[in-house]
Amino acid sequence: MDRERQLIQALVGLADTLVDDYDVTDLLHELVEHCVDLLSADAAGLLLSDQRGGLQVVASSTERTRLLELFQLQNNEGPCLDCYRSGEPVLVPDLATESEHWPRFVHEATKEGFRSVHALPLRLRSETIGAMNLFKAHSGALSDEDLHVGRALADMVTIGILQERSIRRTETLSEQLQGALNSRVIIEQAKGVLAAQGSLDMDTAFSRLRRFARNHNRHLRDVARGVVEGTIELAQVVGVSTTSKGRGSDGS
Amino acid sequence: MFVVDAGRIEWLLAAIRGTPADDETMPVRICLACVEAMPVDGASLSLMAEEGHRERVGSSDETAAMGEELEVTLGEGPGVEAFASGRPVLVADIEGPDGTTWPTFADGLAAMGTRSVFAFPLQLGAVRLGLLTLTSRSPGSLSADDLADALRVADVTSLLLLGREGQLVEDFDERWLDESTWTPEVHQATGMLMSQLKMGAAEAFVRLRAFAFAADLELSQVAGRVIARRLTFSEEDA
């Protein structure tokens, strides 16, 4: 499918979500996947301000990116952090050129097989609430078109976060950010429960969580909570495998 | 649960440690310290169990206590919503349009002279522990800095509540304030322990933390080993 059609489909899908009762957690994960598809990224992640001076990952296309982003944060260096602080895109077509600027980040990113990284800010008027991170295994710049698409996706993230509830209170942004962050913790807890229960790796555990949510038309956050609180039957979420038992690493 | 820049809340840590001369319990000390350090007039701390049972464990003063009681009596209010939703509920002016969500509560609170309410759930992901409520006699939002401090107070207090049977632990490990402690692996490991030990999330986290302490390891290190399956907990260990 050509990109234009893909983009339109993504926009329509997101617009539909916004007029319905939706779960911001679901939305953020869908958006991160759109980033990968539409911007030909090998990995993507969304980070939000925790409003205490830090950035936290709320959605990622794989576990690998997570490691990187957390790493980046802890060492106080990297394109994503610079992007968040400046409110401007930080585009790095060739990571090797920045090894003096961000020595540890470049080292780790290169080790993971990435060659270019681009960070786009999540902006709400004058405030930057986070950043969108794109990682690629090949070096190269983002085209102007890519930047436009990226900006559109970034805007959708911000809108999605704010619009989840009808805005009745002026403090909605803070409430929504904190809610998204806590939902992320619940998802991590749920991943652990499923991983242990079903002898799965974390990526597969997450996939099973999402699949269950979709199949039962429930919000991802609610399913995660149900898994941790014990109100959802774990066997149903883990699923019965018809192939061999043992560690699952399928993409489903 | 992030507590970034913990240096800003030394005043809270001092209140938690307390002094030999203190009469008040730790929850009360925390509430008093909040009022002293932040531009709020009242603070209140409640423990809450899933079943909806709510127990006030400390307030800075009578008005703050009354505000809590009002919400419990009515069964509605910012605190109730914060606890249920897992998000803070920040009401800059209870007499303004924001307050119309809970009309009876808003009227009652305003009659006590309280105009703004900021309710913070105390939680660790799906583990719901309680509520911190800050109030003020004048309307107005918390500044970004004050909000950050309030969130840090909520984080620290949540950790204090993760002790034996939800009672506040008397000793606080200041390593918990280091943001590098709070990796996703820590939460994942909590989930894994829940499954391995057949216990709830709060208990599982406490177990993980106790193991780290006993083994003199970082929480994140232990979590990493659990995820890698180099460390497994079994029910015999429970």
C-alpha cells in the first residue's frame, strides 16, 4: 500500500478513535506502530514528561528501544532528551557523527544496530510534553515529507492524550500525563504476570495482552489491571498454544 | 512512581525520619510538612483498600480532616475519583465550573472555607494504596514546581505504604529515591513474582525489595535477574 493511502488510513483510524470512547494507552501504542510503518523506522518510542523533571517511556515498538531510551535518560544524554528540552526536532542522519556529543548513547545505539535517530517534540502550544523517537538501522535523513508526517503523528499523540476525557477541568494535561504514566506501570506489571505464567518473553506477553483486549473489545489499560488484580483469567490471555510448549516468541 | 530530583523534598524526608521530640505520628508529620513547605493550607492522608474502605491516617488540621470526612460521607469528590481512576484530580477552584462535577461536595467544602483541592492517588501501578489530598483556602492552580513536589510526595508516601499490611513502614531507604531504581524491569519482576509466589502485587513487590535489601543488591539488578530467569522465586521461599 502506498504511503499516502497508509497515512490516510492511519488518520481516519485515529480520528475514529478520538470521537469514540477510547483508551489513551491503546492509542499511544497504535501511534507508535504508525510511526514505524509510515516513517520506515526500525523502532519507535514515545516518551512523556513525568512532570517531576524526568522523561518516561509510555509506548515502544519493541523492548529493545525501551532499553535504549531508559539508558539515554539515565545518563542525561541523547537526541530525545535534547529534543524535549529544546522543543525542537533533533535529527541525526548518521549517529557516528555525534559520538562526541553523546558518547554513551551513540555507543549503545550502534551496538543495537541503529545508524540514525530522529527525535520529534510532542508540543502543546508553548509546552513540550514529551518526544517521539525514531530509530533506523540505516543512516539517512528524514525527507521533508517524513517530517510533515512525523509532525502530524506527534500532534495526534498530544491530541489523543488530552481528548480522552471531555475537557471539564483546566488541569487536564497533568491529570492525563500522570494517568498515562501509571497505566504504563500497570502494563509492565501485567507483562510480568503473563510472562511468568505462560513462560513467555516480554514482547509476546505484551502481544497477548493487546490481542485479548482487541478480541474482547476492552481497553488495554483495563485488561492489564484485570491481569494484575486477578479479575481476568490468565489462561485466557496467555492463550492456548497449539504448537509446542515453552517460551513463546511469536509476533501474535 | 518516579521521584525524580529527590533533593527538592529533603523537608519531607526530615518529616518522615522525625525527631525524638515528636508527638505526632508519621502520617501527621507528613501532612504538617506539606502545609509548611507548599502553598497549601491543608493536607490529609488516607489508606484505602480495594473494597472502598477508606481510613484517614493523618491530617494537618481539623479543616483538612473535615474535608476528608465530607467526601467519605458523600461518596463523591476529587479524592474518590483520583483513587478510582489512578490519576490526580486537580481542582483549582471548587466554586468554579470544575467543581460542578460534585455539586454537593463542592458546596460543603466551600462552606468550610476551602476553595482548591488537589487529590493524588497513592499507587504503584495496579496496586492502589491510598490518597493524599492537599487543599487551599484560596483558588488557584499549583505551579509546575509545586505540582512536581506534590507528585514526589505522593511517590514517597506510596513507598511508605508498601509495608506490612499497608501500615506505614518506619524505615525509609533513600535509595528508593534514585530514579534509576524504577526501571520497567522492576514492575515486570513484580508481576513475575506474583505468578511464581501466588501473591498479590503489593506483597510481591515487598518481597522483591526485601530480597534486594538482604542480598545487598540494587532493586533494578534483582529485577533484571528475575526477568532473565537467573533468579526464580518459589513458593517454598514464601
